[in-house]
Amino acid sequence: KAGLMRNHASPVDFITDRFQSQLLRYTLLVLQTIPTVIYLAAQVIAIKGTFNSIFELDPDTSYPVIIIMGLILIAEWVGGLHSVALTDSVQGFVMLLSFTLLPICLYVNFGGWHELDPSTYPKPEFYQTLTIDQQ
């Protein structure tokens, strides 16, 4: 309630207003920014690794990440949280459609449970891990 009355936009504004210290303000700003930068760097590295491995690009190639980050920034700038909610809705629809169609495709291509033949499909032993003696 104090934040609404005094027009605070962030916790740093509240602490600055409460203690009247610009040094404390900038210290808190740096302490909030460092973990955010580390998290963002980890996300960029993850996007780079995933994208480059999916499309079989050189692992050191960075231009796809720059393009993806640019698209994300444009979407955020144009639509803000609305664009995030819209893309989440589209992703949810795609996942629901995939979850529905996958069993149908498996049934059509492989014939269902009654078509499983132990001589043509791997035996359960194939998926078991090796014991110490077998290694």
C-alpha cells in the first residue's frame, strides 16, 4: 500500500525512499542486475547449443542466437506480455495437438499393441542396464 501511495515502481524505489540513500540504491541495483545477467547468459548459451545441435550447425556458430534474440526483443517490444501470452497459447495448442495425434500416428504406422511381435521388436533385456560383471 505504501508503494501505491508513494508511487514506487520497484523494491529499489521503496528502499531508496525509506532510507534516503543513493549509495544503497545503486548497490541494490547492481546486486539485482548481476544474477539477471548470469541467468540471461545461461539462457543464451542453452539456446545456442540447442539450436545448433537441432540444425546440425557448427557448435561455435552464433548468428542463429543473435537472430533469435532479436526476434524475442522485437516481440517483447511490440507486444509485451500480451505477445508472451499469445505465444504460450499457440505452444499449448501445438502440444495438445501433438499429444492427440501421436497415438493415432503410432497406431497407423505400427498397428497397435496386437501387432507387436517379439521376434521383430527388441526384447526388454535390450533396455536393461549392464551389471558390473557384464561391463
